[in-house]
Amino acid sequence: MLDLVKRDNPITRYLRETRAEISKVTWPTVDEARNLSLIVIAVTVLMSVALGLLDFLFAYLFQTILRLAGL
């Protein structure tokens, strides 16, 4: 008797549930997306500069220590 009940194809069910979840999402406006993207880019650039400076500083200190040690 249970064989007569049609079961959803798992892929079809997944796609239907995905569409239902996406329709619940509150998407950002164009201005919000632009502002958030600019923030991400600015933070990425600042962190890259900071890490580059730290790398330069530690390399310089390491070379100075090795030079003083005579190695």
C-alpha cells in the first residue's frame, strides 16, 4: 500500500526547499552591498600593509641579530 504513495525525487525536493529558503533571505540593497564591499577591500589593504611592515621589520631584526652574532 505504501508503494502507491509517490515519493519526491531527492533532487527535486532539495531544489524546492532551496528556493523556499532563498526567498526568505533579506538581500542587501545596492548601496549596502557597495559600502560593505568597500569596507572589506579597505580592511584587506590595511591588513596587507600591516603584515608587510611586520614581515619587513622581523626580517630586518633577524638579519641584524645574525650580523651581530657573526653568522
